[in-house]
Amino acid sequence: VLHSVLIWNSTLSTATMKAVTAALRKILTSCEAGYTWGSVEVACTACDAGTFKETTGAAACSLCPTGMLKETTGAGVCSACPAGTFKATTGAGVCAACPAWTS
């Protein structure tokens, strides 16, 4: 992203380019937990439901593992499905009732 922005606006002065680079580096590394650098927006964006990010930085949001869910966007952690339910997929989804023949 940073490289693309700098090439896109190569008419800026060297001092301005350095200032823009410094500002973008700060933004790219300072997204709070639950937020990541947007692929379209030039800002930190909330992790989607079914994903999480526990640390500050530029890392991407990770999918909730099987058996866990997060129903809201932004900050938060994935929680285990309630007793008697399961979720067989990673990421977003719902916990479904376990089949009667299981415990």
C-alpha cells in the first residue's frame, strides 16, 4: 500500500514524501486490537464478525476456529459455542445443536 501511494503521487517534494511515508507507517502499525488496515479504505477498519485480532498493529484479522464464534465486528475475542452446540467451520457462522446421538 505504502509503495503504491508513493508511486501514485510521485510529483510530491522529497520532504512531503518523507512526511507522508512517516504518517502512513504510523497508521499502518497502530490499528488497535479488533481493527486492521483496510484493503480499500485508507484507515483502520473493524474486524468482521467471525474474525478477531488481539494485538495492536498492522496484522490481519484471523478467523475464529471451529467450535468458536464472534458475532460482532471490531474488538472482542472468539467464544466457545455453548454446551450442547457445535460449529464445524472457521470464521463466521452459528453454533448448531448437537445431534441427539452425541453428548
